[in-house]
Amino acid sequence: GYFISYLNCIREGEYHKFNQIDIICHSMGNYLLTQTIGLCVKSMNGGSLELFAGCNIICVAADSPYDEYNKAIIDVYDQISNWIHYWTNEDWALWASSTWFVNNQKRAGQMESKYKGDENYPKVLSVEWTETKCIDSDHGYIDEILGKFDPLANDVIARLNIPQEDENKENEQASKSSE
């Protein structure tokens, strides 16, 4: 219910000035997202799928059951602008989460979306992340995606006005030269 309350606050509350909402989820944040969509389908806790109207949803390393995750995509599909699913089968944290002594279910972040390439669902993009630079941080590849490596992420970064590494260096240099 808390994520529904937050979305309601952005959509209808004092922050209603936002006309575009981008949702970026990593790991268990994807579980929260799929559970929230499920509550909205059931119209529970003040939720409605209209909360996701026009949203761009970006999911990375989704630690959510594969079938439940893909159901959430279909449930909210008519409302969203797009759903980008980043996955890799090299994610050891998701492998551990999928074992019989934890969840005993394949995690969505371990495989491509059911709807990749499905002409009925053109707003779903499933991207296998193969460019992991940090071998020790296979589960943290969101840092690389939100870095300078991916043009799709650059579009989101620009829209969210997140300063880039090069920009940060320029700002530091400008600050030092003005001292």
C-alpha cells in the first residue's frame, strides 16, 4: 500500500505538477512493483492501474517470480508508455534467490521477458545485459546501465536530469577555478 500512496501523492496530491513518471526498479524493487500492480488489479489499498498511466518502467535484475513479473506487465500494459526489462543469466544474487531453500522460483531478472519480440506487445523491450564490467558486482549492473554505456538509459538519465560523470568533473573544475 505505501507505493500506491506514493504514486497517488505524485498523481493527485501536492506534487500533481508531475506530468511524467519514470519508475526505475532494481532487484527487490521489482517485487514491490509487481505486488503493487497486483493490488491495483484487485483495486485494493486505493490502487488503480491508472496510477501507471504514461509511465516508463525500467526494471533491472528483477528479483520477482518470473510468471508473476510477466503477468504484471500484461496487467498494466494498456496504461504504460513502455516497459524495459534488463536481465542477465550471470546474476549470482538472483541465482541464490531462485534456489529451493530461498524462493524455489526462477527470477525474472535471469531471463528475457515472455513478451520479447511479441508484435502484440511492442512497448515491452527485453535487453540482455552482457556488458558487465565489474565481475564482482554482477547483481549491481544497474550502475553500468545508468552509466554511459546504454543509449536507452541515456535518454532516461537526460529526462530525469541526472548529472553524468563528465558533467560532475566539469562542475568540480569550474568550482576550483572560481576559488
